[in-house]
Amino acid sequence: MPAPDGPRVSIDGHTRLAFLLGYPVSHSASPAMHRAAFAAAGVNGAYLPWAVAPAHLPAAVEGLRSMENLLGANVTVPHKEAVVPLLDDLTPEAEAIGAVNTVIPRSGRLVGDNTDGAGFLAALQEELGCRPEGLTAAVLGAGGAARAVAAALARRGVRRVVVVNRTASRAEALAAHLTARCPGCDIAVQTLHSSWQASQVPEIRLLVNTTSVGLHPGDPPLFDYDSLPAEVVVADLIYRPAETPLLRAARRRGCRAANGLGMLVHQGALAFECWTGVPAPVQAMRDAVGS
Ligand code: NDP
């Protein structure tokens, strides 16, 4: 197998290890991103994809506990929720989201954090100049990414979050979860279908696509894209392809719009900082994943 492109990893007796636990993990951009970060920041670390079948997740977490040179771990689909009861503590972010994407070893304990939501907010501000405080937002989807985005928006002071999902029961479950944890934010639900219109959300200023629609060429429109007013900021969590049909339509209608690459980079940068205690080389991480 040819060696991957990018900075060379030099492993010695002092190298500290970080892992990505997921199933599958072969598609992930995170190993390249963190390899570049270690090289740019001069951290003696290695980041390894670890394909863990669901039945073996408890054993994998025990394996992390046994590793005295553990730097940390990321957790991805399908383990973000299943890992919660296997850890010792949760940060308030992970608690609010109900899922973990980052594990931090701290004084012999494993702490579960979630940097997806904060990564999303950082990208929203950096790439779209959008500060969501006081706004009304529509979050399309009710899966794992929607939980992180909606909780981050609610905790940041968004006035109203409308969860719009194809399966109504999933939207209602997410709304109930958020209402219990973020009492200052008004949470509502709507059903997503191809003729749904942005105007169904009064005073909408932000629309976030967290569904997987747009990943594959030929995916049908998620809703009536011609209903997007120009003043709505549009964020799509998908980053490959770089421009989804939703983003293309949003830009055509005059909306500010960005894909999910910034969120990917910032959630990784926040995890890197938790593990190493040094500022993340954000530009090197961004360059490694292609922007
Ligand atoms: P989940 O499987 O947990 O959720 C998928 C969501 O997509 C559900 O709400 C599902 O609706 C909806 N959906 C799927 N197909 C359709 C369809 N044909 N029509 C309407 N809705 C549909 O996935 P995740 O939440 O983990 O990830 C979602 C997306 O976010 C992925 O594309 C992923 O790559 C991206 N992502 C990006 C990140 C980044 O850093 N940029 C981070 C995390 C995720 P239903 O409930 O009805 O099935």
C-alpha cells in the first residue's frame, strides 16, 4: 500500500497516541488533519484510525484506560452516544448534546467532551460572519450532527430553534431533549418534505442542513430551495462535495453560504487543544483537508 501524502510521522518511545474510534473509519479526513497538526505544532503524537465494531466498544474503551501514553481519542459514527456510559465524566457540552466526539484522559479518568457544536459555531462566525444570539434558526435533520448543532445554538442564545426532519418522531425526541436542557430557548418541530418552504419558519435568519442529502450526485432537493430569502445564512454540514445543490441554490438566491469543512477543522482544532494544551495550528489542519 503506498504511504499517504502529508508530513512524515516519526514514532519513538516518547510518542503519545490518539485514536479515532468508529465503524467504519477508512473514509475519515481526521488522521490527515491531526498528522498535519502534530507536525506543525511540534507535538510528538500519532493519530490512528481504530475500526471498532459496536460489540467491541467497551473493550476498546478499556484499552484506552490501559494506555499510559494516551493523548486522547475521537469518537465517530456509530459510537458517539454508545460511548457515554463507558466514560467517567462528561463536560457540560457533551451532557447537553447527549453524545461524545472527544475523549480526554484526565488524572486517571476518561472525560467525554463534544467539540462538534463549538466547532460549528466557530466556523459560522469565521466563514459567514454570523453571530446567532437572538436569531431564529431552522435545523434540518434530527440525527447526531443535528443534536450537536441545535444544542450549541440553544446554549449560545438563539431565540428559537425549529427542528425540521423527515421522521417526525425523531424531531420530537430531539426537541424534548433540548427543551429539558436549554430552557431559555424556544424549540419547535416541523416535518421535512420536498415542498417544505423556509417561510414556514417565521423570522428565519439561519438554516443549517445536517441531513446527509446532497452527499451523492443526483440526490433530490431536500425542500423548495426557491423559498430561501436572501437574508437567510445557509450552512451545510456536508464538505464533500464542496458545493451541494443546496449551497448552489442558496448562493444563486443571494444568501451567504458555507459548507462543513470549517466545522470539521474547528472541531478537530478544539480536540487537539484539549489533548495537548497548545494552540491548534488551524491553517495547517485546514490545508491538510483541502481548503
Ligand atoms: P445521522 O444518520 O445521525 O442523521 C441523518 C439525518 O439525515 C436524519 O435526520 C435523517 O432523517 C436525514 N436524512 C437522511 N436521508 C434523508 C432523505 N432522503 N430525506 C430527508 N432527510 C434525510 O447522521 P449524522 O447526523 O451523523 O450526519 C449527518 C450529516 O452531517 C452527514 O452528511 C455527515 O457527513 C455530516 N457531518 C458533518 C460534520 C462536519 O464536521 N462537517 C460533523 C458531523 C456530521 P430521518 O430521521 O428521517 O431518517
